[in-house]
Amino acid sequence: MTEAMLRVDQAGEFGATRIYAGQLAVMGDRAPHAAEVAAMAAQEAGHRAKFDALMAKRGVRPTALQPLWSAAGFALGAGCALIGPEAAMACTAAIEEEIDRHYSEQLDELDGSDPELAELITEFRADEREHRATALAAGAERAPGYMLLSGAIRLGCRAAIALSKRI
Ligand SMILES: [Fe+2]
Ligand SMILES: [Fe+2]
């Protein structure tokens, strides 16, 4: 059971690095909030590296959908950033809301078992909550079509989670 958890979590953190890479490719380093985005991207890289290491230690294979998440994550990040900096933040807020929920569900499921994994999830969940707060403070809700954009991204995120659990 924890193998599937680790697989989906690594896929998510990998996807997060790709979303931020897409955002930064469009925004460059001088756009409003580029520094915050770069800082969040660095944290995602750290999350991913820790899950990579735990997977290697436990011999868990990554999701076969990694190439898809690489392309889809980058396209999502770049696409939102093309709409504007607030849409990029709306993307981050939507994703982090789903990841917060996902990590909370996993911690409930683990219920004290596998403390090594639970510790990472708890630590990362705190970071993701901060990312969401950062994105909201940076004007996520002022993005054009915020409700629609946010709803679509959250739906896509849930589908990605469901698929990565299975494949
Ligand atoms: Fe993360
Ligand atoms: Fe995050």
C-alpha cells in the first residue's frame, strides 16, 4: 500500500517541478513574483529529491506516466503564466489545495504506520500550504476566470492523482 502512496507522491512532486519550470520559462526572472515562484520551485525540487531517494531505497518503481506528467505539467505551468502572473498564481493555489487534501488523506490512511514516509508527507504538506498562501497573497483570485480556471486545474490534478496510483 505504501508503495503506491510513494509512487503517486513522487509523481506529484515531479509534476510540481515541471509546472514551476513551465511558469518560469514564460515569466523569466524579472516578472512580478518571479522570486517567489523560483523559491517554491526550489522547494519542490527538494521534495522530489527526498521521494526519489526513498523510492530508490525501497525499490519502488516510478509511475509509467512520468513522461506524460513532464509534458502536461510544463504545459500547464507555461499556459497559465501566458495568461498572466495572477493566472500562474491561481494554478499554484489550485494545485496546492488538492495536494494538501491528498497528503491529509494519506496521513489519515497511514494512521501512524510507516513513520518514515509520514514524516516526509507532514513536512511537505506544510510547505504546500505555504505555497498556497503565497499564491493567494500574490493575487491568485484576481486571475481572469479564476473560478473556472481553478476548478479545471483541481479536476485535472485529481485525475492525475487517480491515474498515478494505478499506472
Ligand atoms: Fe511539493
Ligand atoms: Fe508546492
